[in-house]
Amino acid sequence: MDFDQTLKTIRSQAQLVIRELGPLSGLAFGLNRESVHWVEGYIERYRKRETRLEQEQGLINTLGSFLGECIVANAGGEWRWFEAQGTLGVTLPRGGAAFPFAKTGKQFRNGLEGGDGIYRFYEFVVDIQAMGRQDDAAPRPVRREEDEHTTD
């Protein structure tokens, strides 16, 4: 595998998604959270079609490239080949990795009802795993009125 050529292909596929789906979305479509959310809905609408593409794996790869590039752009990660998994993934700055092609394929197979949406995956990877922001992930302490009057 020529890794440099593979990276060029991934970036080209992500740009194809932006060019082709951006005008359909009505958004400032790009490598951003809102666009990932829209693509998640696109996948769900596609899944409900009676006629699906014969080359569905190509669509999974293209949308997986877009998802991965969104993660790279917003989490500071980089693409890498993972020999043990036999696939490409994105390494993250604080450790760990994300596998956007696998997650995109899971949404195609299982859908949101199966718990496999790409948007929550993106949020988890970018907000929690990569950046360490756990605002929405951790339970918040309950403030009691008497706590506000302590002098500690």
C-alpha cells in the first residue's frame, strides 16, 4: 500500500463529499460538526431507500473519508495504518485511535436504532477522547442552597 497515495485519495474523497453534498445540505458545509450531523441523516435516509447502490462499500469509504478528515481537522489527529486491525484509523493527540470507516459501515448496517450513528461517535472522539472535554459526559454535581452559603 502506498500510504501517501492513500492519504491523497482520502482527502480527495472528503472534498468530493463537500462538493456534492454541501449544496444539498443548506449549511456552511465542510469539515465541521454540523456537516457530520447532516451526513448522519443522509445515511439514515439512504438506508430507507428500497434500491441501494451495488457499490455501497464505495459510498461507505467516501463518507468514512469525510468523517475521518473531520476528526483530523477538529481533534488534531493523523491518519495511520493499524496492522493489527488491518485498516486505516486516526490517531489522537491524547492517545487512542478512531476508526471512521468501521463506524460509517456500522451505521449503514445497523443505523441509529442500532446505536451506530456517526455524529455521536464524532462528538465522543473530538470532545472527549481527543480534547478531554467531558462537559456533557460526566454527571454534574447537584448544587444545594446550603452549599452556596459555605465559607470554605
